[in-house]
Amino acid sequence: MQQISESELIINKRGAIYHLDLRPEELAETVILVGDPERVKKVSKYFDSIEHQLQHREFITHTGFIGNKRISVLSTGIGPDNIDIAINELDALANINFETRTINADFRKLNLIRFGTSGALQADIPVDSLVASTHGLGFDNLMNYYDYEKSEEENKMIASFLEQTKMDTSITMPYIFKGSEMLLNKFVNDFYKGITVTAPGFYGPQGRELRLKSKSRALIDNLTHFSFNGFRITNFEMESSAIFGLGKLLGHECMSVNVVVANRVAQQYSKDSNAAIEHMIEKALEVVIS
């Protein structure tokens, strides 16, 4: 089997993959992904024991146990570019032999679950509520760099989205991936469900205006009114579509859970976002370990 070169798979002196600074044995099969590095300890404080604590740049990992369930929690930082690093390196840890630099014969599947924050795009989804994503709709272009075949449903959803929203494809060519039905079906109570839009930025790409004007002045309204086969767009953030896309192509189960800290339609923001995030972590962890 062909070896992966040193320039493509970078392994440090500790025998760990470069950006995440993790060795294969330090990674659990269930991985919680958080954007904020400070949120790692907010999750791992619920662990009964912690085996590994590692940090390189914004990538912090704690691996430990809740009861008999082994879990890793990893901070990715903000944005799809960081997700490109995190998901590819997590898969490498699971499915590449670092000594021979060859792909393992036996595939190891990971459960990758994002615990994030987002803005609601429907008036009936209040701040501090929880959203479990059915799909990740990407405005970030990341998956357009990868060679893959789109499913018939994905093609139909994107065609319908472009027709309904009249999105300017000179800015971006959106893509869409479905999340893990197996994981989604576990989030049955107290979670809104719908399509999560992933943007490559927080201001202009999400239709916010401070001193610069957005090119997509009707963006929020167009997203709010989109529907396809009973699905609607529920929220806006900066990571989920990349997690769903890379994870699906690599064969992993991917899920995204977000707490709504802002409602973009009602133009409201949470009165206590820290308490809302804490509530999300508690509720989502209950599901993960059940």
C-alpha cells in the first residue's frame, strides 16, 4: 500500500498529528466539537475521569469517561477552515497507521457531535432554545475543493434553494449535506430541528452591517422563507456544513447541536448566553451518554 508522504501527513516528535497534537490512542470514538477553547473544560467538568489533556494553538482536547462511555471533547476554533483541519486530522487518527503511513485495513467510525452557538432564522425559535441540525447548508465553499458525487436529493435541494432565494452564485456556490439520522433520532425532546446554514464569516456573510454594507441585503428574509419537502432553515452559524460534508465523505456519523443566542428575525439576543450554553451542554450530554 502506498505511503502518505511526510509533507501530507505531518507527525510531530511526540508521534502526534501536527495541528491537534493527538496520538491515535488519545482519541475516543465519540468526539464533541466546540468552537471556543474555553468550552472544552465546560464540557469535561462533567467527566468522571480525564485521561488526556492536550493543547496546540486553539486546538484543546480532553479525553475521559462519563460512566463507561469514553468521550473526547475538542475545540476547533471558529470557521470552516479550522473544521477542514480538525475533521481530516481526526479521521487520520482513526484510520491511518502513523508508523507505516498507510491507511488501516479496518475502518474506525467516529461519532462527531458539535456543541455550538447560533442565530435563529425563524421568529418562532426563541433565544436560549436548542436546535438539532437535519442538514448543513454551506456558503463557505470548502466542500467545493473536494471531489465527490452529489446525491440526487442534494442536487434537488440546492437547485430549489437557488431558485427560491436567487442567491448570487458569483459570491458562492452553496452545497448541502445531510446529518446522521442515527444521531439525530436521539435528540427527540426539547430540540427544534431543521437546516443549519454555515457562513464563512460573522458579519457580511451573515447579512450583518456595521460600517460596511452587505451585498445580500435580503439574505435573512430569503433564508427564513425557504422550504423544501417539509424542511426549513432554522439557524445560522460557521461550522456545521463542513463537519457534515467531510464527515459523511469520510464515513463518520455527524451531528450538530446549537443553542440559539440570537434571533436574527426578531433581532433579539440572549440575556444570559453563558447560562444558555451551560444548559445546552447538560441537555446534549444527557443524550450523548444515554
